[in-house]
Amino acid sequence: MGYPWRVLQLADSGFPTGGFAHSGGLEAAVQQGEVRGREGLERFVRELLWQAGHGALPLLSEAWREPSSLEMLDARAEAFLTNHVANRASRTQGRAFLDTCARIFPEPVGPLRQSARAAGLRYHHAPLFGAVLRALDVGLSDAQQLHLSLTLRGALSAAVRMGIVGTHESHQLQHHCAPLLDEVFEACAGLGVESLAQTSPLMDLLGSTHDRLYSRLFLS
């Protein structure tokens, strides 16, 4: 089975990793009045993608290049994600992604799940994403682009469910963001772990209030 088909399978909205249970901080930003309508959503996804580029791609890339460093990268993610909501979401999504891939692709990913358990990992999403896609023989640039695309799609799907935009408008916005995806990819694809950065502290602060929202559709 060639890896291009695996990329399409992993990108499928029906792939059962549980990512749609998370809004990436959008729900909290909406309830705090920081995101209103399409203009506010565009601003939010721009910040979110740059944060993914600087705060996730370095971990993903290093795990792809050196799968043996996964334990160190997992610990680095634990130290980097000081926002308890984002930290918990990363661990929840990472575990779900690894377990799902190990069930669907048992031969290449099963050993990775066993070693992760043996090492007592916290299962942070970004480094596991890189390690899993390396095990699936997906190229590094494809893994990086897939992560950015899924980040954007997850936020826009959450926006539709919250009634900020409709389905057609969300896909128009996704198309409109294609140059931004290219920009983030070109700027961040080569970053190393030493370049990990929080580029949107306000968004991070808003996301940390998620547990205190009166009503919630999402886990984060």
C-alpha cells in the first residue's frame, strides 16, 4: 500500500481519532467575545496556524527524523504546554491518534504503541504524529502539511457546529487560507526543537479558560 493513499485515509474526516471533539480554543474565544463572525474566525485561524507551525511542527519534524527521540520530545512537549487545557488536549489527541493507527495499521504502528507504553509516555500529539507517519512511510513534508491542514479543518468544523459560519462558507474560508498554509509551511517546516515558540499568548490564555465556561460543546 503506497503512502499517498495513507495520507488520504488519514486526512479523511471519518478517520476515528476524536479530533472533532476539540475546538483548539475557538469555543472559549467565542464565549469571551474575541471571535465574532467570519472576520473574527479568519483572524483566529491565522493565529492558530502560526501557533501550529511554531509550537507543533518542530516536535513533529524531529520525531519523524529521529523516532528514537520520541521519549525526549514527549517530555519537551509536556514542559512546553504550560496551559493545562492545551496540555490535556494534546495528550488526549495523541493517545487517540496512536491507538487508532495501531488498530488500523497494526504491523507498522503496533510496535510504536508498545514502546510508547513501555516508556510511560504522556502521549503528546505532535511528536506522536511525526513518529506514526514515519512508521507509515509518509514523507516528512506530507506529514507536516497534513498536520497543518487538519489543524485548519478542525477549527473550521468547530466553527460550523457553533454556528459562526455555514458549511459552504467554511469551505470558502478553507480555500482562502491555502496561501496561508503555504506561508506557514515554508516558514516553519525547517524549524528545530530549539525554535519551539508560543506565538499567540492571548489565544493561549483564552483557551485556558475553557474549563470555566458555563456550557461547552467541546473538550478543549
